[in-house]
Amino acid sequence: MTPPDTELAGLPDWLYPLGFWVGVGLLAAGVLFPRLAALAVGWVGLVPVLAAGWVAVAAWRRDRRLSLAALAALGGLVVVFVVKGFLPGA
């Protein structure tokens, strides 16, 4: 008997832990190989973006409001990067 799926966001159980441990491994490798540090930081920032994209697609049929919220979060990130481009010295 399989346990019931209690995850409301539509994320698989393995997605966030895998992203976290890959990030930890990259950060640890960045101590020995400093060129990997930027990749590690980028990966840590990318994991929530990937999760929001997954939710936006996977939950579309089950919970459209959740998908729209994930798309709004992704849209907010786009706005931040666009506005950042207009700031001097950014």
C-alpha cells in the first residue's frame, strides 16, 4: 500500500532535497575549486525557480490558482531583473 500524496504544491518528494544536496555538493566543491563557487550560488538560486516552473506546469489541471501564483512569482523575478537593468551601476 502506497502512502497518500499529501503534497499540495504538486512538487515530487525528491525535487527540493535533490536540489538542496546538489547545491551543498557544489558549494563544498567551490571551496576546493573557486571557479565552481559562482555555479554553486547560481544553482542555489535556481532551485526555487525550477520548483515554481514545475508547479506552474504540473498543477495546471488540478489547481489553476496555484499555477497562476507560481507564474506570478516567476513574472516577479523577471520584473526584478528588468528593473535591475535600469539602475546605474547594477
